[in-house]
Amino acid sequence: MTKVAVGKKIPAFSAQATGGAIIASKELVGEPFVLYFYPRDDTPGCTLEGQAFRDSHTKFRKLKVRVLGVSRDTLTAHEKFKAKFAFPFELVSDPDEKLCGLFDVMRDKNMYGKKVRGIERSTFLFDANGTLRREWRKVTVKGHVDDVLKAAGDLA
């Protein structure tokens, strides 16, 4: 399976998202888009990140950039998370980790002294042709969305 790489086109995929949407790579092409991967719905860092994308959503849309969040949570959990915080973008469910594998975001982590495997917070910015232009890995939430927004503005 081809993994994403800066300067390369997005590999083919499709996945279910909130609102009954099926998100397919071929349908994303045509306008720039952001895929941000986060560990888990309704946890402190993931909530702050989602809220930051929500609060900047109008700015992204002015740039004609679509935002999508991705985690391994179920569609039911995503729908609750999206509704609770009024996210104006879809959340993609990846329970089988196909997208996580494609984007190489799964990592071994230490949680309270216990080894667990989870998503490393990461964001990917694609241009309208579906080419990966920027990636952020090991994301720190504070200020991150501003960095993505600036990079999105540089695409124009």
C-alpha cells in the first residue's frame, strides 16, 4: 500500500463520515483540503483541537479549504462529539485503521505507565490537485490551527 508523502498525490481511499457521508479521495480533489488525525473523541486535547478548527472554519472556507477530522472512533461517537461542540465539518471514522496506516499515524504510546497503540496527532494539507503540500506530525494543539491556516493561505 502506498503511503502519503509530501509532493505526491493522495492514494485512493474511501471511509464513512458523520452526516452519512462517504469520503473518497477522488471526491476531495478539486479544492484544497485538510485531514487532521486525532486520538479520541471528547478528550481534552482532541476537543481543544476540534474547537480550534471549528473557530477558524470560516477562514478555511474563505480560502476554499475543506477540513475533515479523522480518528478510530465509531460514527456514533463522532456524531455525539460533532453535535456537542457544533463542529461544522465532518469527522471520518477509521476503526480498521486503514487511513491511519495510509498516513502512518499509529504509534506506541505510554499512558499512565502502560504501553498502548494510538494515533499520533497529525495534520495533512493537500492542494486542489490532491497533492500533499504540508504535513505536521507530533502536533501540539496550541497555535497549530493558525499554522495550518497560514499554510493553506500560501496555497493560493
